Amino acid sequence: MTRRVAAIDCGTNSIRLLVADLDPAAGTLVDLDRRMRIVRLGQGVDRTGRLAPEALERTFAACREYAKAIGELGAERVRFVATSASRDAENREVFRAGVREILGVEPEVISGDEEAALSFAGATRELAGTGAVETPYLVVDIGGGSTEFVLGTDRPEAARSVDIGCVRMTERHLRADPPTQDRIAAATADIEAAIARAAEVVPMDRARTLVGLAGSVTTVAGIALELPEYDSTAIHHSRLTLDQVRTVTARLLASTHAERTGIPVLHPGRVDVIGAGALVLRTIMERTGLTEVVVSEHDILDGIAWSSVEAPGAVGDW
């Protein structure tokens, strides 16, 4: 039986919508609407511990747009998942109340482990059983506020979320344009320490395939592939070597805001944080010894959609 669901992923940097028809028996997901808005909900949260009023208003404006699209497409069920920034903020109840008023659903502020499991499910569903890659997978979801590490084959076996997202690292270390070598070194040390903490829980040395998710990774792929514009079909399941990631990272960290603005695949909302995101990816590959990353356009958003039909007790029943 096909079910029409809406999934919303509200992260530190972006808020994304997927409306899709899912058939659990056939294992198929057909996109009806997939869109993203850069709202920077996590603006200043690392420093202040609070969601800024202007960041909340940008997010609520996107929610109003999404509510209209969901209503027009007639989704039977909506699941709204919020991640790092709304976990960390003292005033997160203001955010929750605004979402309830606009969308009529309770936003779930999920834990890092839940975020990791949803990312793994969304990223690996298509890879499972194809024989195209070796298992276990190490799935890394580089977000704005945090990065999730998940190891598994058919399901997650170990997961850890650490606070090394592209927005957080930019605000903490890389605010100069371009950043100095000292600040890059400080950011790298911060990222390496977080990877070490994740490795206490996630046995990364067992991984045979690195799968990279979210906007930092897909944007690095688009730059490495020298695409004339952002093309999700070309990016999805592309493979990047460590050398390619190093080249792109060095270019981004050495460039000015104006120079990065001229990169055709780079979304305007990522111009100021993409250097940090690329640095996180490069450091992960160097520290794990995994010299290739499989890039996935399917991630936590797809995992949220599937969870709506596979775990109906989680947020109300059908």
C-alpha cells in the first residue's frame, strides 16, 4: 500500500522538506517535492546558547512555505525532526511552539543517536544488497552544528554525534576571510579531538566504505566534479578520492567570500561555511584512513520519511 508522507529535517544551517509516496512492500520512495531553504537556525547558538529571534523568523517563514506545499500535495502524515541547534538552545520551547502553530505537528528534538540512525537508514537503503560497495559502512553526516558517525551493514551497530558542524567550526575558528593557517590548525585540532571521541564508541577501523551525507559533502563533490551547476543526479553516488577532497578543501580555505561566490555549484547560503565543512570531511578521511568517499544525496530526510511508515507508533498512528 502506497502512503504519502511529508518529512521535514530542521538542522543548524538548513531546513528541508520531502513529500513522497512510499511503498514499504516494494521498498520504493518516489519524490513529489524535495526542497531546501538556508535559514541558519543555529546562528550564534554555540556562543550564546540561545536561538536568535531573526533565525527563528527565517525558520518560521520556511515552515509556512512548507505547510502550503504539504497541504497542496495532501500528505497523510507529517514528521518534523529537529537536530543540533534546537537540542542545544535554552529557548527551544519558542521554536517548538512556533512549529506547532504553523504546521500543526509536534517537532521532535531528537538525540544525536537518533539522528545518526535516521541518517544511516536514508543513506544506505539503496546501497544494501547491490554489491557495489563493501560493508560495513561508515556513514558520516556533516551538518551545521554536529557530525554523526554511524557504523553498520543492515542496520546501525554503533553511532556517535559530535559537535563539529560547518557552522559551529566557522563561528568558533574560521571567521576571517580567508582564515589564517593558525586558525585552520586550531579548527583541525578541534575536529581531530571530536573524531577521537566518536572513535571511542564507533569502531571506525572496521569500516570498508565511507558514505558522506549532507550539503557540505555534496557541495565538495560538485566542485570536485567541476559541474557547471548543482546537479543532484551527477552528485548522487559519485566517488571522491582523498586527493580530490584535499584539493577542494585547500581551494576553499584559501579563497575569499567573493571568490567562493563565483563557484557555480555553491549555494549562497553555504558560501561562508563550506570551507569548514570541507575541512571536516578531509580530516575524517585522513584520520580514518578511508581514501574514498561515496557521496549520497539521500540522507536523514529519506530516513525520516521511511520511519513514518515503518515505525507508526513513534509519532501517532495511521
